[in-house]
Amino acid sequence: MKKLIVALMLVAFAATTTMAADVVIYGKDCKKGAVTFNHKMHGEKVVDSCKNAACHGDAAPTKIAVNKKTAHGKLCKVCHKKNAGPTKCGGCHIK
């Protein structure tokens, strides 16, 4: 029984670790609220339209330095407009 409990805990921990690596939070100090970026969800929604070329092309997910200028300029907002994503502050920034 103890081995089963340990095995279940390991599986739960591994699943949490995998999911956490796929979600990045940007702008934690932003007065409009932080932006939670779910890589898997974004990849599934835009894979046919832009192949994530602005972010990292066909390569594996990499850490991208995002600041206010890049998010509102050449990364997030450009893709959101092209793919009917949210373009108003509250669509991404959650307090």
C-alpha cells in the first residue's frame, strides 16, 4: 500500500512539474495585472496561421525576454490582432 501511495505521489508531482514548465507568467509587477502565457494553448490555436515564427519558429520552446515594448509591439499584440486574440488590456492582464 505504501508503494502505491508513493507511486501516485510521484505521478502527481511529475504531472504538475510538466504543466508548470508550459505556463509562464509575465509582468508580475505590472499595475494592470500579470499575464499568464500558456504555451500549449497558444501553440494549438495558432499552429496553422503563423507557426509561432515570431516567437521561436519550429524549434522547441525557449525562454523569451518579453517586456512591455515587445509584448505590445512585435510579439503578443501583433499575433493577437492577426488571429482574433484579445487586444484590450483585460484580455491578457489579470489582477
